[in-house]
Amino acid sequence: MAKKMMVLCGSPRKNGNTNTVAGWVVEGAKEAGADVEVIDVARLKSKNNGCVACMGCQKSDKYECVVDDDIKPVISRIPSMDVLVFATPTYFFGPSAQTKLLMDRMYSLIKIDPVKGCYEHNLSHLKFALVCTGGGDINPGISLVEQTFKTVAGFIGSECSSLLVPNASMYSDEIKQNAGLREKAIAFGRSLA
């Protein structure tokens, strides 16, 4: 059975470096037989600027965000996936705001019991992956983004594979001509499928 993969592209630059590399990853995953859904996170309409801690998700027995907007159905499909790929540029030592907005809303996929001091979820089968580009070196920016995603994956008892792309200047299109990076990204996509 083909693995179900969701790729969350969080770059506000539609034809930028991050989406280029993510496209190559998708190409590799599809070649390997994965059923891939690509979401342009930067174009989703949100009622709020991220999670507003309304706690409606914690009052419900459903694993979903209660805020009804474009992000809600995306979040609700995550537990049915085998692989969840976040593709984000590095913006000021973190993921893009668009990526972070969706990540924060993923809080609704976890039920927290403050009395017992525990939590539960149905995500432990989910493999995380990160595609992260940045205009500078790996350290500190890109490595901080990677650590964020590895921490989230560890929290749910999973792992996070990473494809990190430093020195990807947004002021040139040279990354689109990088055949070595293209092959590496396609291979990364295959490895996730």
C-alpha cells in the first residue's frame, strides 16, 4: 500500500527556493509510489493569527481544531497520513510565520490532562520530515529550525528526517540550476515514501 504523505509548503514566495526544493522532494516521493498531497500553507486563510488558546479542542473528544477556516481541514487530515513534511524557509532563526501558524494549531491534535499530568494523541505512527532553506549557513538559523521540528517529533514519539539547504540566496535563481541539490532532494523524497 502506498504511503500517504502531506507536504506543507510554508514559503510566502510561491516560486522561491523552498518550494523549488519541496517540488523535487515531491517528485522523488511520487516516483517511489507515495500518494502525495501538497498544501500551500502560505495561501490558507486563517481566522486568527495562529492558535489563540481558546481550548475548544481540549473540551471536545475529537482531535481537531474548533476554529472553522482553511487550516481546520488540513489539521484534521494529518492523523490519516504516514508522513508529514514541513517545507519552510528560515526567517529570523525560525520557520516562516505561515508554517508556525499551522504548527501552533496542531496543538488540537493532542489531548492534555492537567489533573493527571499526561497527554494522549493518535500521531505516533506519523513520520516527520523537514525541508528547510536559508540564505546563510546551517548555524545558527537552519539548525534552530531543525531542532524545533525534531523536538515536536520527539514529543509525539516519532523522528524527524531533514533536508537542510544553506546558502540559498533569495536574490538569485541559481538554486533552480543546482543539479546536485535536485538529485539529493529527489533521493530524500524517495527515502520518505
